[in-house]
Amino acid sequence: MEIVFLGTGTSQGIPVIGCDCDVCTSSDPRDKRLRSSILMIVNGCRILVDVSPDFRMQMLNNELQDIDIILLTHEHNDHIIGMDDVRPINFKYNKNIPVYGLSRVLNQVQLRFDYAFNVGSYPGAPKLSCHEITGGTSFAPENFNFDILPLDVEHGNLNILGFRMSKFAYITDASKLPDVTMEALKNLDVLVINALQRTNHFSHFSLPEALEVVNKLKPKKTFLTHLSHHMGQHQDFILELPENVWPAYDKMRLKI
């Protein structure tokens, strides 16, 4: 399995419009963060987790040309609004792309991108098919022979999904993990988890909260994502983290 970090920033991205802090003005490319998303490559299958507003540039920046499956954590704009930009993939490879998510999330996709689902829709519209999944019930994507386990995650008062595949798990936008999800996250080689800022936030883990989860789960390696500019520059932030915990950065690749 290979993981490509397409974006590791929060909903505003970094640099933030109008901000002249040390992070937003940094020349270190690791301090430039597009909105959070990853690509998992498993047995030749390219699985996109969330379709950010930056999806087009994320694909170009990483010299990627194709995706096979889309997994959605939730319906907030920074996680789905790039959906229209899958069109070149539809056209080049003459295929629909299956989208997996909670029923509520798929309803929002069909509402916001109704032109992609209407009968007799415009031929230039993206070609997508929706497939409902639920937390705690594993599924095998169509035409592929492996299982994905969706995990219930609390994002403030909103129920969203994380995902586990084999010894890898991806959790973003979490503010709390139910006990059943904590149990499902044991024995990981790699955990990716969100850490928005150093102080508490009503709908995202702070850095201390994320590290508390890491301490309980004890994965072999942890990478922090969905980071805001309040974390400071990458070169400094990385030095203060515990052993086997690192900040992820855009274009980073992991082999698992």
C-alpha cells in the first residue's frame, strides 16, 4: 500500500488569505498546505479520500492521472466541493467513478452536483455513482478484492467517517472517537489523525487531544494532518513531537 498526502491543511489552507504570520510567509514548501485529502494505492486501485477544493492542483502537483474510487468522510465543502474536477478522468478513461459515503453525505453530493445525476444530464458533467456505507461495517468496493472498514467519528455534533485498511487508518476532522472506534483502531502500523491547533476547538482535536489518542492506541507511526497555521513552522513543530509522531506535509508519500 502507498499513501500520497494530497493536502494536509485545514479548511482555510495555508497560507491563509490576508495572513502574514511566519507560517503563511514561510518559504519552506512543507508549510504550504492545501485542504486535507489522501490517495491510497492498493493492489493497483487508486482510492481518493475526500475531494477537496484543491483536487485539480493536488492531482497535477503529484503527477497523478487517475482515481478509481472516492471515499467521503463527510459533506463539508472542504471535503467534497472539488467533485466536479473528476470530469477529465471520466472522459479520458471512459468510466464512472463510484463514491462511497454515509446516506446523508451522498444526499448532499446529489444536491450540490445535481447536474451529474439528473436524467439526460449535460454530457460534460462528471460521471459518478453513489454507494451508501455505514460506520462499523466493512465493504469491498466494486471490482476490487479487498475490504475497507468505515469508522464512526464525532466531528462536533456531526457523525462522520474515518477509514481503516489493513494496518493503516485515516481519521480527519475528529473531536471524539467512540469506544467502538478506538477498539477498531488497535494494532496499527500507521495512523493519520487530525490536530487542528494547540488550544481546544469544539469540532476538531487539538494537538494535546490528538496525542492523547495516539498514546492510548500506540500505533507504530503517526502522522498529523488537517493542520492550521497556528501550529508554527514545520521545521520547529516536528522537533516538539513525541517519538514516532510527525506532521504530514503535502506531497509526502508513505509505503506501508
